[in-house]
Amino acid sequence: MKIDVTQKTSRFATRALSDFSNKMMELLITLPLEGITVQQLCDACNYPRSTFYNYFEDIFDLMDYCWLVIMQDIHISKGENTQEIFTILYEYFDGYREQIHRISSRNALNGMCMNSLRAFLKKQIKEILNTCANTQNCSIRQDVMVDYYTLTIEMLLEKSFLDKNPLSKEEALSSVRFLLGTIEKEIHTK
């Protein structure tokens, strides 16, 4: 993004960012990301293209902002273990299940929209896990542990919310306990 959203922004900037992200999420319910143009988005929001480019490099930059807006309400403390982190993420996304379903029905799982979501999720999960006690102080390098945990959590979230036959919460938590809990027990007993 061309502006720092962690800093206070003008009312116009706040409104423009909100308009662009809300309209993008509305359009994704009816069109694949590949079918949405900057001009189409600007026309729908009643802004000139220059306003869009004041805030975003391109449509993918806007998608990152959209995912950031959706995920801003997730609060995970440093003391959480991986099972607690997964539970928080699962429950949060469960609140968006209908919207996720509507967007994924118009956007291919290997398309630009879902790839954008995966990349954003991976980055956010990695940041969270870098502070998780279960990825520190073990015999395996922390970056290896963080990557393994990130890929596992990302895969289980995808199986829970994007799969045609989604995992139930119980199945997902059981998988987390088996796939991550077994490793955590092994690491911390050495």
C-alpha cells in the first residue's frame, strides 16, 4: 500500500479505503478476481482511477488490504499454543463462512483471489507463530518449525472452509492435535 494504515489517515482516505475494500468484496461475490478491473471498481465507487492509485499499487495490493481489514479483529496473545491459535483462527473464519463460500463459488481455488488469500494467510500465520512458545526453544531451527506449523494450519483452514467436503471443527481440532501436538510432545520431552 502507498499509505501506512497503522497511522491516522484523513477522513477522505478512510472513506476511500473503506469504499474500495467493501466494493471489492461485493464484486468478488459475483465475479472472479480475474474479471474485475481497476476501472470497473473505480466506476462502482464513483472515484477516478487516480484516487485508486493514490492508495494502491494494483488490484492485488487492494486484495491484501481487504484481507487485512477482515483479519484486523483477530487477537492472539504471545502465550497461545498452536492448538489455541488454530481454534481462534477457525472460530473467526467460521463467522465468515457464508461470505467465504460465496466468494469461493465465483473464484477458482487455484485462481488469483484464493491465491491472494493463501499468501496473506501464510504471512499472517507466520508472524503469529514466530512469537508462539511452541516454535521456540526446541532442537529444530525455529524457521523450520514456523514453516511447518504455518503450512499445516493453512492446509487445515483450507480443508475446513474451502474444501467441497469440509472438515468439521472437531475433525480440524483432532487433526491439529495429531499433526502438531504429537510433534510438540516429542520436541519438549527431549
